[in-house]
Amino acid sequence: MSTVQPTWVDGAAGSGFDIDHLPYGVFTRDDDRRRVGVRIGDLVLDVAAASPPTALAACLAAPTLDALMARGPKTWQAVRAWATDLLTDPGRAEEVRPHLHPVDEVSLHLPFTVADYVDFYASLDHASNVGRIFRPDAEPLLPNWRHLPVAYHGRAGTVVVSGTDVPRPYGQLKLAPDQPPVFGPSARLDIEAEVGFVVGVGSRLGDPVPTSAFADHVFGVVLLNDWSARDVQAWEYVPLGPFLGKSFATSVSAWVTPLAALERVRVPLPTQDPEPLPYLHVDEPAGYDLAMEVEVNGEVVTRPPYRTQYWGPAQMLAHLTANGASLRTGDLFASGTVSGPARDERGSFLELSWGGREPWILDGDQRTFLEDGDEVVLRARAGDLTLGEVRGRVTARR
């Protein structure tokens, strides 16, 4: 339930985009000028046009969220309080209404400039499933997994906004163990249902960021689909990890949910055994209860629960900077595939089909990986809030 007075905006109350959410995005109308917007119900508020206070005007008049994100928590709180006041004070309704536009009548864009992209591997169930699929006769988890949040460094330039088509990737494929590789289209195209965290405030080179400073640096949360070519990945990833099997596309939501909006869905992390090293210690609750779902061609095929994640986002951020690596405004780091213990909670088709050996059912047909024309949509609820969806359609390579 909302903790502030109700909004006067018709249709917003009780929706997943009520006054206690107010996610940020970037949109254009007829003139193609990019504007920062705040979503309320099925409308987007053009914040720069709504006469913000002078101290906030410059960062809200920018064509991306970058300037706002770089200003830090005090400014984030001030903008949120100002927007809340605009949208709850009936006396300001006539002043504000001209600056509200239907979401389905605007074009949405990548809301921030992605500086770096790091993808973690933070789900115990996902890591265990992958280990059992590829190493059935060995311990599912490698020795380091419970001691540190494992990750790989991704490709910032191929992070795309929801709604962008994803051409089927090509790469080297090993079709048989006793034959040389060939070059061709991936036949095992997959998704990974993830949660992404957007850095607002950077840090100095050589200064690690402690877990306690998570909210000082992280601006908000997006849903994220880390598209994966499993056959390309299988041949290339030893010994250095994912490369072309991952770098062709990563889709994110057009709406960034402020971290402040998720305070009430914070939950404790699962028990971590062995106890993490001191730099990874967190004050609980350090996780988030997000109920995710993966839809393919209009049919929900799995519902991954983010609350089961073993490593929390504050631990990911602390580990990312533990060696002195600096943060930049627009850095994006993601949870890795979110999976739960049940079969219908697996966040990738690699797991759902158990390596392609146990097909899942879509509209009565047996499926393992994605076909051209398939449209994948990731959605999530955070209590009564709805996170911005991530949508992408697989197309044949141009």
C-alpha cells in the first residue's frame, strides 16, 4: 500500500505504477527531442516541462538520466519528493496535466549511457543446475563459488532498450567432438532472466566501495535479459569465460525503478555458508523480493523468484570494486540468471530444457531453445509495484 497521499492522476491509483513507484525513463514525441520522464499509471510526466525547482532544472532538462544519476542521493530524494508533490496535490493538477502524455503515444529509449557492464552468477539454484548439466559426475559448484560473487565483464555497446529486435548471432560451433568447428548461426539461442543495478555516483580508482555504501552509489533497478548463444559459448568459454556467446545483445527495461521504491520489498539473503570474508558482510535485509516471469509468444513458461539469490547486490558491488576498480555513472551490473529450486522457476532455457534433453512445452509444441520470430518478455512485481518489462523478438540475421 502507498505510504503517501493518493495521486490525482486518473487510473494510477492501485496500478503497478502508482505514486509510490515513479520510475524514470527517456522518451520522445513528434519532434524527436529526448526528454526525461517519470511514469505515473499509463502516463509519462515530462519533468523538465513541469517547471522543476531551479536547483534541479539542469539535470532534468538533459536528454538522458546521466546528469541526474551523477548528482547522488540528495538530488534523487529531492526530485522524487518534488514529483510526488506535483502528482498528489490536487491544486496543481491543471498546471501539470498538459505535461502528462500517454505512454503508448511516446517512443521510449535507452534511459542512460551504459559505461560498463558486468554480469554476475549469483543464483545458487542456477549455478547448481548448470554444474549438474555440464558436470553430472562432479560437484555442481566450483570451489570458489560460495566464497565470492563470480562474474564476467560484458559489452556495454550492445546493451539495448526493451523492444529492440535481436538478430540471431553467428559464431564458431562445434557440431561433433571429433570434427573441427564451423562458422554459422547459433542453434541454441537462450535468454537469462536477470535483475540489473544502475550506478549513479562513481568512485575513485583505488577506493573500494563497501557494502554499506550500496545506496550511496546505486540509482535504481532494471529488468535485464542477457541473451546467450549456448553453442557458441560452449566452444569458446574455456579457459577465459563468456565472449561472443554473450556480447551480441543484452536487453534492459526502458524504465528505471528508483532504489527508494524497493525499500519495502527488502528481504534477508539466504544463509551463506561459509561465512563470507569481512568485505562482503552485509546488514540485513540485503536482498529483494521480486516475483519474475518469462513469457514466450504470449505464454508464461517460468516464474523465477529473485528472493532466493545467494549473493546480494551490495555484495556484488563491493566485490566489483574490491581490487580498487572505479565506478562510473552509468555502470550496469546484473544478477546473472535468476532461478529458484522448482522446475518452473528456472530463469534460462538451458535449465528449463536441461541442456536440450528435456523439452519444455510452448502452445502444445516441444521446445528447447529459441526460434526465429519468438518474442520474449520479462516481467516482475515488487509487492504492488510493476517493474518495467523487457521485450525482445528474435529475428533472422540481416
